[in-house]
Amino acid sequence: MRILTPKTRQRGLAIVETAITLPFLLFVMLAATEVTNAFIQHMSLTKAVRDGARWAAEEAEDNTGFNLHDDLKNEVRNIVVYGNRTGAGTPGINGLTVTNVTVNGVGGDNIEVSANYPYSGILGSVLPTFGYGSSVSLLFNMNATVTMRAL
């Protein structure tokens, strides 16, 4: 009869533990990456909307008073999406278009700029759970709204 030492009895246990915990650790890492990316996208969207509202607030007030005309609304949409008034270049946020941006006068010389961005995760539209339940959808709409008073 052979006497088993503690080291001999533990052989292979680390591989079994790794096989059990690896899917969970992968899911947590992927989920953390997606949450971080969504946070960055929302902050970028909010900054773009704020820049557009600031531009509108500066340009809407002229010698005749508050004037939020269609050309100014188009410029604001371009600023939110492209970062410039002309709409040249590529969008600052992939998938954001000028049709996702609304510019309205909300009374009292206030201008409201809002954007509705259809977010899709960096891994695609679904976060896999590796067999530990149903997959998690990564498709949702991000909204950002800023209201500023014309200067």
C-alpha cells in the first residue's frame, strides 16, 4: 500500500478549479468592458450635445432678438454629429446621424438639444453568458438632452 502525501492528492485540482471558474471570469471581464465602453460612449454623446447647445445659445440671439432658424438648427445637428458646422468628415460617434439630433426652442429664449443614439456593444448585439443563462442584449438607446438659454 502506497502512502499518499498531500501534494499527490492535490494533483489536477488547479485544472478543475480553472475549468469551473474560467467561464464566469470571462463573463465578468466582458461585462466590465461593455459597461466601460457604454459609459465612454454616453459621455461622448453628452459632450457633443452640450457643444451643440452652446453653439446654438451663442448664435440664436441676434440684433432682432431670439431667432432659432432652420439653418442654425442644421448647423447645431452637424456640430453634434461631426464636430463642425458644415457636416464634413466622419461622425464623432459611430452610428450617430443628424436625424438622431433634435433642436427646439422651449420658450423663454431657451434652446433644447437632444440626441438619441442607438448603442450597440463592441462585441456585437449580444453578450454571451457561456451557458450560465440566457445571453444579454447589448442593444439600447442612449439619450442626452441639454437645455441652454440664448446669450
